[in-house]
Amino acid sequence: MQLKIGNINITDIQFGKETKVEKGVLYVNKEQVMAAVADERLTNITLELARPGESVRIMPVKDVIEPRLKIEGNGGVFPGFVNKVDMVGSGTTLVLRGAAVVTAGSIVGFQEGIIDMSGPGADYTPFSKLNNLVVVCEAAEGLSQHEHEAAVRMVGFKAAACLAEAARNAKVDSWEEYQHLNLYEGMKQYPDLPRVAYVYMLQTQGLLHDTYVYGVDAKRILPTLMSPTEMMDGAIVSGNCVSACDKNTTYHHLNNPIIKDLYERHGKDLNFVGVIITNENVTLADKQRSSNFTAKLAAMLALDGAIISQEGFGQALCYRFAGSRGAGGENN
């Protein structure tokens, strides 16, 4: 798999007659976005702008989504939601770098995130540096919290897809290229370097603590192997509504810094062989099943090491690998 990322730098965001990028400014046609996100489950949707340095506080934040558009290759961004469930992670994807869609509105009270665009609070969030289209949603009377979250999640993806279309005719400022070889070729590449994978734990505790993989609730998956480039096309998205202090937004999944760092070191002091995604279910049997499957996949990949990240908190179950390239270990 090879993925080219074309970055289009956004330095400002304004409402305008058409949605387009011009000299670094993202112009947003309000009526076009409103038509794209209309949902009968939401009685009121409003659009606001929030720019770096403004005296603006956004709360409660549901999700942050970076607009991306696939122009070459299989599938489309956010498969299972705004595009068909095709395998993504190859071809060419354009990114409105410096812009984001922020969904906001009370779902389970004020347990979500806060984004301060200026002042001391701005130092504690990367999203204060972005030019944000804020989509504020109010639910229809009687709508359950789960349906409310699902509706707001889709509104965010649709709004991001609408903005991303502006990238189609825009000038690309910089390019990034990422390659992920198949297992056979990856085995032969850099044979003298330690084989390392990323174990990507996804929040799946339920009760609106959820993550989705190709449109599927990750509570329902078994640990599996994925190309790191799939995340850059939105194969994993957030459905996590609470505990903002340790929540990964969709923006984090699209721009996972661990994946970026492993690519940076690939071929230098390690061989980055891929990503194992696993869930964080709540029952002991689920924890054991996911932990055992993750350990099995790591052994099948003959790993020398793994980087593990966890979203959320609580007691986790994992396995420590004993010895080089292989076999399974002690319960931790």
C-alpha cells in the first residue's frame, strides 16, 4: 500500500458565496453545508466560525474532524459512514491542513471537551491553532442519547466531506508519502532491524464510550492487523462522548502521532511492520479474548517489540512477550 497525502495549508476561514480555497482562506457556503448535514433527528443546527486568537470558547465539544478528500485510489474517506465500505489507505488524499470541523452540543451534559481559542486555556489544546467550522446541534424531543450521538457523528462527517470538496481544485502546498509493504516483502525489508508493530487500543466501554472501524462498533471486532495508512483515510473514527481528558477525537485518529513517529524511524532503527487494532471491552472474558488474540497476532508477525497506546482508563489486560521474535508471555 502506498498513500500520498497532499497538504493544502489553511490560514483563515470565512463564510462566502461558495465553498472554496483561495490564497490560504477556506471560504464556506453556509447553505451548502446546511443542506449536506440536514437530519430530521436534529431540530436545530447552527454554524459558527472559530479562529486562532479569537475570544471564543467552544463547549461542550463532541468531536473534531479534519476535512480530507480522496482523489485517487480505492474507496473514500470515512468508509462506512459517508463512503462505501471499501478498503482505504492507498492512492492520493488531499487534506485541508489547518482547518477542522468541530461538533458541539449537549448530549450527556457538560462532560465533553472545551476548546479555548485564546488565553491560557488555548495552550492546552492543539485545536486552538486550527480554523474551525463549529457545528452546534440540538436534538429532537424524545431522541435517545445513543441516537443523538449517532446523528451528531454523521453531521460532523458530512460537514467535513462538504468542506473537503474545496480541496479538489486547490493548490497543494506540500506532499507526504507513506508506504506499507505486504507481510512477505516486509519480512525481507531491513532484516537487521528489530521488527516493531503498534498495538492500537480503541475505546469500547460502551455507554457512549465508543470507536468505529469501517463503520462497525469496535466492541464487536476481534483484534486484527491493519495498514497504518488506513487510519489516514478515516478507517477509524471517534464515537466517544465523555471523559474529554483522555479521549481521542477523529482528528487524533487521522493524525496519530505514534504512527507518524514509527514511520519516521522506519528503516533507521526499526522495521515498522504494521498496526494491530484491539478493543477495550468491559467483561473479563472480552479482555482475555482481545488480549490473547493480540498476543497471537504479535507472535505470528515475529515481533521484537510493540508500542501500545490505551484510550480511556480502568484496569487493562495485556501480555508481556518473553524473548525475541515470538512467543507468548506472562499475563500482566
